[in-house]
Amino acid sequence: MCEDSTKYWIGINMNPATTPARFHLLLNYFPSVEAIWKASQEKLESLDGFQEAAAEFCNARNEEEVNEELERCRELNVDVITLEDEDYPDSLRAIDKPPPVLYVKGNYEKDDQLGVAMVGTRKNTNYGKKVAKKLAGQLTSEGLTLVSGMARGIDTYSHKSALESGGRTVAVMGTGFGYTYPKSNASLMRKITRNGAVITEFPFEQRPTKWTFPQRNRVISGLTRGTIVVEAPESSGALITAHDALSQGREVFAVPGDVRKPTMKGTHGLIKDGAKLVEDASDVVEEFKDIQATLPFDDDEEEDEDLESSLNHDQKEVYSRLDYEPIHFNDLVACTDFSAARLSHIIFQLEMENLVEQLEGNKWVKAK
């Protein structure tokens, strides 16, 4: 696409009077983005649905700011993809009012559209962390791209596990590239761009707001075949992504958990409403018949059997008492026949095999 055309797409997208719905209104009326950019206020005011925005749109047109935006894209190796480009993701193009402009850093590939989204609460439990890491690792190690929102909690663990497994992952930001949110994920963002892509529809200087994150959620679901909700309370933004997926005709999956935990209320609600219950990555893949043959998933039951056979009697006893939710060392002593010294030795053996993990406060959980 020529740079002049890119400039108009960026300029319209940057304009504070432009929403995705208004942008599509303009695209449906005018013959080109150049015509939109140069339209008179009188012409814009004649459009149903744009009368109130016409004056603001015209007053905010600033070609110098657009040129600065283009220069920043060049300096930071950020690609700009628009709806008129052939490499615009087909899966995203198919949703209602897709983002007209995408800023992409890294390498977005066509097969990334065969991937799945994984989302959940920022305030996850250890159980949610373990499940997210397990599922993300399974899915990406077998060739599926993992898409998430790079937020704290489940999103972060999903991205990290995908990278650790050597798989591809795509992050969709709710800000412009001028603001990494959260700041603690700046390093993660750089890693994602080396084995995947970071995408946003927002201009560089767009700060995080209450409306930018719900808006980006439709992109997370729109880029994928389905959305997995790992752990989410009733008010979680992850549920917005799930509802976006449903409205887009995509699959929705939910991971069950402890019915007593508030962070599981949203996922259990999705299951009640018809979302597919997920215990393992194979539960996701079996819904996609067209790609099953190319994704030879390992049998987790066989892996579990191999694990059990490698442990001695005492190790099996202790391992069976652990779960993904933390248990204090003293409680382990109370529920087994081992002395504290003997239990410490057994746990050390399990830890050397990367089967258990110690948390703060002398609490222990399964690592696998």
C-alpha cells in the first residue's frame, strides 16, 4: 500500500472524533480514505450518524501529527495494516466493524488465525496460573498460536508459557505502542515480538482507559477460532471477550474450578450457558475437525501413568496429597504418617524432579 494512502488511514484513525463505527460509516459513504480526509464539514454534517462529530473531526485534522506518527512507525519497525491490505487477517475482517487500522510489531503470520485466545482474571489463584500455563504450553507446542491481552494474571502466564514451549503467541494491547500496559510486561512484550506479534488498533499516544480494553477484547476473539476462559469472576473483562466470541460465531470454552472461589463464578456461568468445559487441550482441539490431523496431541493419561510409575510409594503418597491450590507444610504432616523430617526429604526429592513447587509461607503445590 502506498504511503499516501497509509497516511489517510492513520489520520482518520487518530482523529478523536472517529470511533470504529463512525470510521465504517465514512468508508461506506466515501470512495476513498483520501476523500474522507479532505471532506468538507458541510459534507460530513450531511451524513446520518456523523452530524455531531463533523466539526470535531474537521478541527482535529492535523497532517503534521500524522507524519510524526508515520515516522515513529518507521523508527520502531511497526507495520501498519489496513482493511484494504491483502495481509489484513481474514478472521478479523469477518467480524462486525473490524478495526480499520492495525499497528503490528513483530511477525504476524497467516496461520496465526488458526489459534485460540486464552483470557482470565488479573487476580488469579495458583490453580488458575497452573491451568493457564499447562493449556498454553500444550496448545502452542503442537502448533496453535496463543492469543491474549498481555494483562496481568492469566494473560501474562498464558503468553509466557507459550514462549517457554517454543510456540507462537500474539498479544493484543488496549493502548498505543507509546504506553506498555502494564509496565511490568515491557520485557514480555519484546519477547513476544521475537516469536509472534504485538497488535493494537490504537495510535501511539493512546493511554489505557476504561473503554480501550473492552474495545480491544473483540480483536482478541476476532483473531482466533475460539476463546478459552481460564478463571474469571462474574465482573471480569474476560467475560466480555467470551461474549464477543459468541457474537462473532466463534467457539467458547471454560475451565471449571472450585465452586467456592469467587474467581470461578464467571467461568461456571459460561459453562451453565453452554460453553464447552475444558480439562485438557484435547478438549479444545476436538472442536476443530479441519486441523486435528496436523496437531498430534500427546495423551496426558499416558504421561500421568509414566509419572506415577517413576515414583516410590512414599513419593506417591505425598504427591497425591498435593493439588494446584497451596497446602501448608504442617497440614501435609497432619494428613500423612510421615515425620516432619521425613516429609521434608520426600518433598525435596519431588522438587528435584520439578513435580512440586514451594510458595511463600512454606506452602506447596503441584508443579505439573
